[in-house]
Amino acid sequence: MTTIKQSDFIQSIADALQYISYYHPKDYIDALGDAYEREESTAAKDAIAQILTNSRMCAEGKRPICQDTGIVVAFVKVGMDVQWDAILDIEQMVNEGVRRAYLLPENKLRASIVNNPAGKRVNTGDNTPAVVHVSLVAGDRVEIKIAAKGGGSENKAKFAMLNPYDSIVDWVLDVVPQMGAGWCPPGMLGIGIGGSAEKAMLMAKESLMEPIDIQVLKEKGASNRIEELRLELYEKVNNLGIGAQGLGGLTTVLDVKIMDYPTHVASLPVAIIPNCAATRHVEFTLDGTGVAALTPPSLDDYPKVNWAPSAEAKRVDLNTVTKAETQTWQTGQTLLLSGQLLTGRDAAHKRIADMIAKGETLPVDFNNRFIYYVGPVDAVGDEAVGPAGPTTATRMDSYSDMMLDAGLLGSVGKAERGDATLASIANHQSVYLMAVGGAAYLVSKAIKQAKVLAFADLGMEAIYEFDVVDMPVTVAVNATGESVHQSGPAFWKEKIAQQTIDIKPVD
């Protein structure tokens, strides 16, 4: 009978979480490298280049791929012949491993978990508790699949109770465009079909732990209905033209994973959960011989892609830029920002709204400034700030009028803005700029100094002032309210459809 020691289990969890914070799975790197080679959209290709360059930088520097270091999800399969040398239960051991990993001084990860989610939402400070799923299986081993799931992609999860003979494909093709770009494509779609409501969601999540192998499946061909669905959805979702970061392009998904389970005769539960460009998961087995051994990928496995700013990018001085100048910017134009850049996201915006409602003086003057929607990782060593990629701008939409009325020239984030915000941007003749989600460490290298200006108690959600040099962004919404997240995918959807027609064989 195998005996698993508490210390081995906890350390294996901690090691795995540190490992996935800076190492992409090799299958993801290979698939993204292939997508880069195939991509025809200049904007999407540039975004993929940033993600690939960021990935290699993180592997070399052992710093997080994304500033959102995720909510930890663990699937623990315990063999029924396993014996434990432990005082803590499995969930407690997982949480101790999370605590150890996220507070590791040389690579401290961002604490993103809040208690009392319907109330004060106070950060727990160590990213605990994790979401743990335990099952008993035959055998004398403990198999663990563990992931750190980013909030931007998790927020785009969808579920439906379809009628028994409704089209699953039609439903997926309807909901994927509704997800927008906040899940940071290109990534994976995990789909659960059948069982009950909670079973479908659980299968969708677990399917994301599987390796990317759609190209192998395309070569060998489908042998069952699930494989047929995977191939059909892979092609049809990519034909939507959403592309990397929602900019429009050939690759929206790198794979579609599906798990199914028998269901009630009257039911067809279907769940879909996307995995983002910061794909972070690993699987390991404990057999009683000690801590799990995780083999780092070779740097030779990474594509020879080294992103550099375009020679055509326009340099912008944030300290002197005027509204008249911002009104000349066009959607899709690339900029390099230098100067002082404010930050602020959900909690800061809520506090600002509360202060305005009470007639209180704001602690920061937003007039003629830009704000960056970001919650950075703590700095280590000589860093000004840790990885600091953008968060989903759509969550700040309800505050847009308030912030633009306060004098903001514009904002920086990721993904699209809603129709009401596009109208507000046009009304205020503001602009919205997009940084690449999944390139957090690369972006942080442009930040030379960082200081907290207000709301220090909010931690990573405080208002900072960054001094940036050549921070890369794209004009996503211009001063007239035109959005690249609408025009880009529309153009590429039409272009892909035309290419499909052109190559269709004649009967």
C-alpha cells in the first residue's frame, strides 16, 4: 500500500503552481507558433508575437506569464489503496500549497481571491482558498491536475439547458461572439455535454486540462461523434474571424476539447468555458516516493519569434499629449506611450463613484490623463513593478461617463467596449487603447517607476502612477467611437468566407 506524506503533497502543489506561473505547456507553445506562421492579419500576428515573446521571457526570468495569476482549480484523484501520513485533509493541504506558492518571495504571485463575494469582497492575501474536486478511484496513486484560471476567461463561461435535439454547434457559434475578446484569444474552448447542470460545467473545466491535439485529429479523422463535433467547431469558430485579442484574424481557437456524460432523456445540458492565452495547467502523480518532479521545457522548444515595436508606431508623450492630437488617431494604429500613466480598475472605480456620490474631493486629478486598467503583480528584485498586463475593459464600462466627465483623455485595457461606452467615448471625443492580454511581463518592461497615489489599502487595485517608456498599445476605439473590435472581426469573417467559397470544389 502506498503512503503519501503531507509534506510531499503540499510541496508538490506549491512547486506545480510556481511552475505553471512561468511555463506555458509545450503543446500550447507549438500550436501558437503554428498559428503565428499561418496568420495573415497584421494586427493579430503582432499580438501573437507579443504573447510568444512574453512566454519565452517568463520562462527565462521565472516571472508570471500574466498579472492575473488566477484562481487555483485542482482535480485530485485518490487511489483507494492509498494511505495518508497527514494531519490536514486534502483541501487543507491544497490550500497550504497555494499559500506557499503565492507568497514565495522570489516569485510572489498576485493574490486575487476575495472573501464575502456578495459583500465587502476583502482579499484573502494569499490566493486561498482553491477550488478542489476530489474523487476516489482504483489504484495506489494520487493523480493531480492543477490549473490557475484567469478571471478574464472564467468570466466568459456560458451554460444552457438545450432541448434534446437542439443544435450544439449553433449554440456554440451563437455564444462565442458574445464572449467578446475578454478571454484573450487565441486559446482553447472546453465544452461539457450531458449529465446535469453542474456536471456539464465540471466537464468543460476539466477538458481544458487536456493537451492540444486538434491537428493530429484532423490528420487521422474523426472516429466518433465527439471528435466530429471538435473538428466542426474548430473550423467554424475560427471562421468567425474574431482572431487574436479580438482584432480579427484566422485563429481564434487553438483547439476545442469536449467531454460528455449520459443525461436525462428530457435534457441536453451544455457548458462552455474558454482558456486564455495564459494557459496554465500541469498534471502529476504522487506514488509515495517523494515530491513530484516537473521537467521544465527547453528554451529550444520556443518559436524563434522576437517581438519588437513596428517602425511605423507613433510615439506619444503622455505628459504633453492634447485632445486635438488624440482626435487624429485611427483605429488599428499602433502607439508607443511614454510619460505618466494612471492606473485603476474595479475597486478603485467603485470607490471613486462612492466619493463623487458623497460630494467628496477625489484624491487624484484625472484631467487630461490616461488611465490603465491593471492590477499588477508585486515587484521583486530591482523591478519597478511585476508583470502588469491589461484587465478586461468592459468591466469598467458602467463608470465610463463618470471618468470621462472627470476629464480623462482616454483609457488603456484589453477587449472591446460596449455600445453605450462607444457612444460615451464619441460624445467626449475620447479614445480607448488596447494592450495585449497575455503579454504582461513584456508590458512591464516598459514601466520604469511605479508609485501608489491613492487607495493603498486596495493592494493591486490601488491607483498607481506609472512612468512608462515606449509601452506598446493599439488604438481600439477612436474619438468618433469606431471600434477595431467590431471592424476587425467583421472584415476577417467576410475574408475567410470568401476564401472558403473560392476554394470550394466545383460539382
